[in-house]
Amino acid sequence: MKAISTSGDGLKTKDSNVTSKGNQKGTVTIEGGNVSIYASCDGIDSAYNVDVLGGELNIYTNKYSQYTEGVISDTTTVNYIKVKSSYYSTSYRYAFYFYNSDSDYAWVDASYYTSATDRGRPGSSSSTYYYYKLERPSSYGYFVLYRFTASQTENSTTTYNAKTSSASVNTSMDMFSITSVSSSLITGDWATYTAPSQGGPGQGGPGQGGPGGMEEGNTDKLDYSTKGIKASNKINIVAGTVYINSFDDSLHANSDVLLDNGSYGTGNVNISGGTVTLLSNDDGAHADGVLTASGGTIRVERCYEGLEGLQVLCSGANIYIVSSDDGINSTSTTSEGGIIISDGTLYVYAGGDGIDSNSTVSYKGIIISGGKSIIISNGP
């Protein structure tokens, strides 16, 4: 089977209700055969789960699909910062510290640009986002994003309100979306900016911006999405051969989408078998919840970050990652997160950190108790 979408998603489900007979709607299941998906936006966008049980699945999104009518440019010097209202204050200002070394660096202040409100799904509350804009110098490979208070008028690497960890610049994406601020640590992810609309679908995307827009449960609801496989609850890969070449995350599971059945998604990604090859300009596989790799072979051949989740568990898979930033990243800043490697084979060649845990509990942040691991880091 071949599915071609020149200006939207390849395969999409919208209803995650439970039927009168107790059956869950909204799951996309690949049981066998040969399935190729060419999409301008998401390859598969599921309202509930995506289950790959066998067969051969090939997915190409946006510039990697030969049929796309609107292609995102992967070279840009204009960057944006997206801040949710809960982290926004007129007392804060933002500045990027771009650098190659201690003696080769540049400070770039971000200026306030615009705001937009997402009304959300029926029955859910609205969210307001604030955007900042800056010109990114093209000659630097690494960055730290700093937040300063109104009294901190000078840019400084020692006096600040909060900052991100050092990371590689993602030249394929043009917006850094702040997802949390805990104590003095800012965490976030790269995305693609499109001009936001007030309460409607994200504008500026292929095909007039409809697919992947706000009314359809996107985690970055103001930006159209170009992921390989996206699920509002869970992604399960049990067997088969999966190849994804995507502009955004190759695998992405959400936990902040209110499902039609009244619950929120788990945001888990489970890979227990098969051969999975991922090429992405952002994350190879991202789980808002737990990412588990318990079997099969996982090859992340191009990515910004390889495997990312609130918690990452490697318990038997053969994993190979080449990343421009972190190879494996745990996003949690509390004791519930961390990275546990108990079995399998792990090879990481990273431009940033090989393995990075943001957990505040030092003895639980990263645990390696078994398997074979080779970690090579070229990061700062």
C-alpha cells in the first residue's frame, strides 16, 4: 500500500472514544504487508495508539517526501523562543549565548515578538503562548539559553535567573519551545515556527496550515507537525521493519493531550522487536512518558537527540545512535525520571552528551547495570 499526502498527514485518526461495547477507537495498527507513506505533515497521526506488529513500514515527511508541495527550509538565521503563560513574565528577558569555545562566542538578545491563545479541545482550558525573536549567527555550533530578571541588565554566564544546559545548535529547526523551568534549569525542545493564529489552526503550513493544527491535538498546537509517527497515547513496535525519514521527530508519543475517553495519554514508546531505522532533524524517538527499548534493533542514523523520554529504559535492544546533540536524554528534573541500561547493546556517537539525565537525584539519574555500552561524546 502507498499513501501520498501532498499537503497534510499520511494516515490520521481523530476519535479516541470508547465504543458502547468497550472497544477503544483511534488506534492505527500495522499487522503486515508493505506500507509506504509520503506526507507533507505527519506520516501517521493517531488519536490513541500506533501498533506495529509486523510487515514493512516506510515513512517520509515534508522535504524527505518527493510529493510534498510545501517544503520547510532547513537553513535559517531567524530563530524564535516559545514560552507558555505559566513561565512568562514581563520581568523576564531572554538571551542566547552562542559559542564554539571560551574565547569564541556571541551574546544575542531576544526581543518580544507576539502572543497567541490556543482554545484547546472542547472541555479543556485554553493556553496562551508568548514568542520572542532573534537573529542567530551562523558561525557557532553550541548554545545556552539564559533567562534574566529585570534587575539583571547585563548578560552573564554567572548571574542569571535560569538557563538551559549547553547543547548543539539545531540548524534544521528555528524555534526553541520552553517546556519547563525548574529552579534555575530551563528545559525545552526544538520545533518549527509558523505564524500563530488566535484560537484557530496553525497558519503557514503546507496546504494552508490545516493539518497538524490546534484543533487536532498537537503538542505544539500552534505549529504544524512533520513527525514520522505521532500518537496521543502510546507507540508500540513489536515486530517488522520500520524506516522513517522525517523532518521532525521520527517517533513521538504525547502525554498532555486530553483524550476523548476523558483521560490523558501516557506518552509512552515501547520497542520490543523488529528493526527500526530512524532519521530525523530533531529527536529519533521522543516519549513524554517512558521510552522502553527491550528488544529488536534500533538505528538512529540522523538526529538532534537520539532517544528522549521522561524516563529511558534500555533492557535488551541493540541500539546504535549518531546524534548532533545528546545520544540519550532523560527530560525529568525529579526523582521519577532517569536512564536505566540493564541489558542489550548500546553504541552512541554524540555531538553533545552521550547520555544526559536532568534528574535532581544524583544516584538515580543514570544507572548502567548490564549489557555492553560504548559511548563517544564530542560535546562541549
